[in-house]
Amino acid sequence: MATAAATSASEPESEPKAGAKAEGEEDEVKVARTRRKVLSRAVAAATYKTMGPEWDQQEEGVSDSEGDEEYAMASSAESSPGDYEWEYDEEEEKNQLEIERLEEQLSINIYDYNCHVDLIRLLRLEGELTKVRMARQKMSEIFPLTEELWLEWLHDEISMAMDGLDREHVYDLFEKAVKDYICPNIWLEYGQYSVGGIGQKGGLEKVRSVFERALSSVGLHMTKGLAIWEAYREFESAIVEAARPIAGFLSPFDREQTFDSQLEKIHTLFRRQLAIPLYDMEATFAEYEEWSEDPVPESVIQNYKKALQQLEKYKPYEEALLQAEAPRLAEYQAYIDFEMKIGDPARIQLIFERALVENCLVPDLWIRYSQYLDRQLKVKDLVLSVHSRAVRNCPWTVALWSRYLLAMERHGVEHGEISVTFEKALNAGFIQATDYVEIWQAYLDYLRRRVDFRQDSSKELEELRSTFTRALEYLQQEVEERFSESGDPSCTIMQNWARIEARLCNNMQKARELWDSIMTKGNAKYANMWLEYYNLERAHGDTQHCRKALHRAVQCTSDYPEHVCEVLLTMERTEGTLEDWDVAVQKTETRLARVKEQRMKAAEKEAALAQQEEEKAEQRKRVRAEKKALKKKKKPRGADRPREEENEKEWGDGDGEQPAKRRRVENSVGPAGEAPVTEEETGLSGKHTAVDVETPSKQKEKAAALKRDMPKVPHDSSKDSITVFVSNLPYSMGEPEVKLRPLFEACGEVAEIRPIFNNRGDFRGYCYVEFKDEKSALQALELDRKNVEGRPMFVSPCVDKSKNPDFKVFRYSTALEKHKLFISGLPFSCTKEELEDICKAHGTVKDLRLVTNRAGKPKGLAYVEYENESQASQAVMKMDGMTIKENVIKVAISNPPQRKVPEKPEARKALGGPMVPRQMYGARGKGRTQLSLLPRALQRPAAGPAQAENGPAPCPAVATSAASEAPKMSNADFAKLLLRK
């Protein structure tokens, strides 16, 4: 039957599961039978009231109240039998305490989604019907509700509906429910519930209106749209069946008009449905052929075949959705791209809505959807509805609020409503200080466009100025207190205000006051800020203020003083008098001389520090050499020396070459920090001769035995794809192959494990694990950072770094992640479980990672990944500054600083000009001082050509030959060169 098909089609999008329970099937049959009975009786009642009193309603036993009661029973039949039966036992007190706790939590933070859900669940369990309704109402005002929450709410309200006013209340709830997300099941419930009120005035038109809107919303849904079409057709068919008993009371003309028009409605529904690509179209076409007394028209057949062809094109995307797991964002993105190429607005809107049901917390998807509606459809109600839903789902995303304000302005929304929306945006809880700057700027731009600047004064202009003042105060107080920064270091809002005052209001006095405030906020040292002010004065001020601004810039600028001096001289050359020129030349020369002197002092200081570092390095080198010599003298001689020295001696004799020149291979390099030690003496000829401790024959035998026992570890680079490199293992691990094999066999069949040993047979802490196939090797990478004997084991792809020197493996993102937190200052004794319990109170924790060193010891840092950005934002506000075991922790959104990539020599050559000497670091990297050993004066380019006769004297430049010879000079030579007069 149609209703049964509707019920089955309304199930979630997933693969059909075999072996359903018989009890479940019986329940579905009962629900379908009850709904069908209600539908027929309700339609019969409406037909009686419409056709007249000839048909005795009482004989049929039909009443409005009976229809309502049976629909309520049908609607709630799918719920568990104990939904409305509460038992007051020992759990009641516990539930009441939990309810009070949740209510208190919501009074502190009303945006806690999980608290709302838990409170509604407990209130419903305790039978607090009034409180349940109020709690649901509050939650729906803040958050969009899921389909499950809406259906639960609607079923409860339907069961309590007693009269017409209650029915109107339920209608209002249905209208709210269908606006949050696209919900075929809610539309189906809405249509069936409206059938219960068919006997009221306008009830028949209400039912048809609901079904038509449902078809517009979800009728194109390929997997769930069938249910709506079936229910609508069954409703129209029920009207025909209900009218048959009174057909004998009608005249032939009235009977023909009534039945023909009703049958035509059913024909039209069949034809409309067959023209749309839907699953199970073949069964619908067969049903139409069987139902229709006349042959199916050729035009309908053509449309049906065309729809079948379209269905074949859509099937790959629908099957991909059925096979994938939620939230299926990638599959939906591919589906959206396909629909965008076809260009059908209705289908594009539908696929966006389907994607947002499962990805409602993805801001980029909302942005793409709203952008399509803004640029293509431009329908006011639709556009504003989508923007409103976007900010309710992702209130932490400033881009959605900015677009919402623009859309409201674009469609002529009242100023008061736009202002209210902006105030909501300020309370949305953005996670960056710059987000507040952006939303203020968007609102100020809107207010500026409202002003008619042809008038000297107006209400809109005063509002704009007062809003600028409020914005600056808000950033200085609210934002800076929360983020320790205003988010606007360059004072962009104040700059825009100054430009508006100068260009649009002709109020240069106010603009100058604003620029004075900008410069006092730490911007006076930047040349670009002074030049921006200078350009504003040039365009809307006078020459006197331009000259004054440039004179101040010459004195204050510290980043590019030469450029500011050049601008001042250019202006005086063009417009100034001789006196102005002389003053400008004197000030620029004085300023540049002082800058040169400061740079020379800085260079001298750097050279002195570099020389001190060099002397300290030499001193450390001498100390190490003395300690090494002293240690060598104290070594035991003869048979009492350690076995390690025996082995080293034997290896040296066996190879017949000096240890310093011995070629190192993979298995002959000892652990870091160890050097081969040999007992040698220097003869008169200057050659090294070994001390004769044992006979040469014994030494050769030991060397041969050691070489036989030494495991050979050849590595075939062609097997890199099925091999992983395992490192950071404990040196003390005995039999690494035996201990590691069970661990890696869980990922797949292991072909070989090759641990690496040094020349004394000690394990070096790393090995190669070779699998039978590539899939197992990829799965083994998931064991990275697994704890093995107290240390995190590193597992990485096997890559030849001599061929790929830039290859690096880092499994974690180094970009901004708004759903992930970085926590510092944790006590070293804090465990993962303890921290997870703290973080769970603020949202769903997807992953938590304590940062450790190579030895597995905690560093007091952690990364916590939440389910969405909203939960992460709430956790930052609540956890930052929290005390854990007497340690005050710091919590922030994860945004690691960008790592500096060293510039390659080829890149410097490509830029043109001579090669700049490159700072060379030692084996341990840059020194503690983090100072460049090349004086800054030598890094600067040569001075430009000499100026005109009346210009300032050209500054002496460093000869280019010095730069070219710089690599051959030591730091001390640089210092002497700079100090030479």
C-alpha cells in the first residue's frame, strides 16, 4: 500500500539491513493500518460536511474527536510503550538534583547544547510537561533542532492536543520544524496530521497546501521523496472512495463533475511524479498503468523515459552516499559540483539542504550555499532564511554574520532588525580578536552607506560617529580584556573613520585628531603609517600640514627612514622655498647620520658578541681536547682493559687502517656521543703502532668471530613502499625482532624485521620492518607514537633522504584549527585520563594528546580536539586560567607558529645581485644568543647614486668587493673592518 511505502521510504539513508525482526514488521504494519483507517475516516467526515446531510455520518461511526484520537495513537505508535508512564522510585530524587544542576549550568552558559538536551530528557522522564515545553522553547530559540528532537516534541504535543486551539499550536510547531532542516519525515507527519483536521473550515485546502509545500521541499529527494508522493496520492484516492456512498444522492451532472475532477487530480499527481527521477520509478509506472482505465498518454511515457535516463546519471552519487558513513562531506561536495554543472536551481537547493543535515557545523558549506543564493536565485525570503539558519548553526564564524548583514541590507530589511542582528553577532562568542574587528567593520560600512553626506548634519551621520566611538571602546575594553589584544594593531577602524571625516564630511580637523591617536598607539615608528597620513593631507588638507607631518615622520620613523626623507625632499623640491629646502636637507642629513651611527653601534655590538662566542667556542674546544687527552692517559693497560676497548683494537688491527679514516657504514656506527677508542703509541717514524697486548693470531681470531656474529642488514630501496622505518626504541631492548613482531603482525603479515646494531653488537634503537603488501605498511603507520617500554615509538615511511632531502613526516596539522585547543602549563603528573575528564565537561572530546619528549616524559603541554568550533570556543573561555594541581594552565585555540624555512643559495642567486654571505651554523644549530654573526651594515645594499648638487651628501657605501670576500673573513676581521677609521 502507499502508506506502507511512505513509511519505508522515510527511513534514514543507509544500506538495507537483512534479517529484520518479525515484531518490528508487525508494528510497522499496525501503524500503517491505523493511519490508513484514520485517513479514510477523516476524508469521509470531510466529504459528508462538504456534500450534504444525505450521508449519515453517525451510521459510519465517524467523529472529529475519534479521528484526532486515532491519529494521536498512530503518531505515537512508533514510540516505546513506556514513553508516558513514569515511575517514581529512588531515582526521582537523583533526577531532581541533576535537573537543578543543569538549570544552574544553563543560567551560567545558555549556549551549552548538551545541557539543553539532557535537561529536556530528564524533565520528560519526570513528567514535568510544562517545564519540558518551556525548555524546548528556549532551546529552539537558540539552536536549530534535529529531526529526532522535533519529532519527539511534536508527538508529545499531539498526544496532549484537545481542541482546535491546541491543533493550531501543533500547526505552528510543524511550521517551525520544517524551517530548521530539510526533513522528509516531519513533512510526512505534517501532512498526515493535517488530515485529522479536514473536517474543520478550510481543512481540505489546508491538507492540499501542506502536501504541495512538502513536494516543493522534498519531492525531488531521490530516496525519500517517494513517501510524500505516495501519501498525497493516497489522500486524493481516499476522497474518491469516501464519496462513493453518497454518489446515489447526487444528480448525474454533479456526480460526473465531482468524480471527473477528483480523478483528474490523481492523474496529474501520477504524471508529475513520473517526470521526476526517483527510486522505484518502475513500480510507480506499473501502478499507474493498472490504475488508469485509459492507456497512458505518449507524452507521459516520453517524460518517464527521460526521467529514467536522468536517474542513471544520479545513481552513482546516490550509491556513494549510501555506501559512505556520516557525515559524508566529500560525497556531498562531489554531488553538489555535479548539480552545479547541470544548473537546475531546485535540485541544487535540495542537495545543499541534504548535505547540511549531516554537516550543519561546517561553515564553508553554509558560505557556499548562501553565496549561490545571493548571486543566482536572489529570492528574499529564501536567502534570508538560509543566512539566519547559517548563523544559528555556526555562530562562531564571523564570515557568516558579515554575509548575513550584507544580505539584509541588500534586500531592504528594516534598520532596527539589522541592528538587532548585529548585537546578536557581538554575543556569538568569536574565538579571535580579529573576528570582532571584522564584524564591527561590516556594520560600520552598512551605517556609512545609509548616510547622505550632502547634508551637513543628519541623524544617520550622528549614529555613524557614535558607533565608531563605541567600536573603539568595545575593542579596547571587552576584546582586549578577553584576548589580551585589541585585534586591530594598525587601527584600521580609526583610519577608516579619519578617511570618512576628511573625504566625505570635509572635516580635516577631526581627521587629524584621529591620526594623532593612531600614532600614539605605537604606529609612529612605521613609515607606511606616516605616508598614509601624508597622502590624506595631500588630497584633502594643505601643504603646511603635509610638511609638518613629514617633519614628524623623519624624526619618528625607525623602519624605513630613508624613504620618508626622500618623500620630504621631493615635496620641497616641487613646492618648497629655498628656506624650506635648507631646513629639509638639514633635518634629513641629521636624521640619516644618527641612523647610520646607531647601525654602526649595533654592528659593533654584534661583532663583539660574535667574537665572544667564537672565543668561548675555542675555549670549549680546548677544554674538550684536554679532557680527552687526560682520559686517554688514565686508561688501563694490558689485560685489565675493558672488553669494549679490546674489540675496538681488534677491529682496528683487522682492518689495517687508522680509526679516523675508517669508512663508516650503516652497521658500524656507534650510538650518538660514542667514539671509537684505540690503544696506540707513536713511534719514531711518526706512524701509529698498536700496543702489543695479545698475540696477533688471537686478535685476528676474535676479529673474525666478531665479524661472523655481526648481523648484516642489507636494504633494498625498491621495497620502500612495503617497508616502514621504526625509531626511538630503547637501546636496552633485548631481542628487538622477537618483541616487535607481535606488535606489527596485527597490521598484516610481516616478511622481515631488521634491527640495526653497532660494531659492538649493541642495539642502536631503530630497525626496518618489511611487510608482504603495501596496505599492511600503511596500516603500520598508525602505530606511530605508541608507547614501547616507556618510550614513544616513531613509525614513518621508508624514504631515501639522499634522494628526497626535503622529506619530512609530521602527522599533525601546523595550521589554525579552530576545533582544537593547545594547553600549556600542565603539571607533569597530570595523566591523560585526568585531563580528559576536565575537558569532557565542556563538550565532546574526539582526541586528546599529551606532548612528550623522545624519552616519553611529559612536557606539560597537550592538544585537545573537540567535535566542533563552538565547543572549543566555550572550553577556552572556561578553562583558560584554571588551576590543576597548583598549576595555572593556559588554554588557546591551536595555531602553531610558522616554521622558518632556510633560504637556499640558488634562491638567493635567482634574485639577482651578488651572493650574500650565508651564516653557517655548527652541528648543534644556531647559538644561544640567536644573533646573526654577519654585521647588519654589511647586509644592506650599496647606496644609490649621488643626488643633485643641492641634495644631501651621499652616504659612504661598503665596497662590493668586501661583500664578495666576506665568506673568507672571520668575525674578528669584520669587527676590525668596522672599527677601522
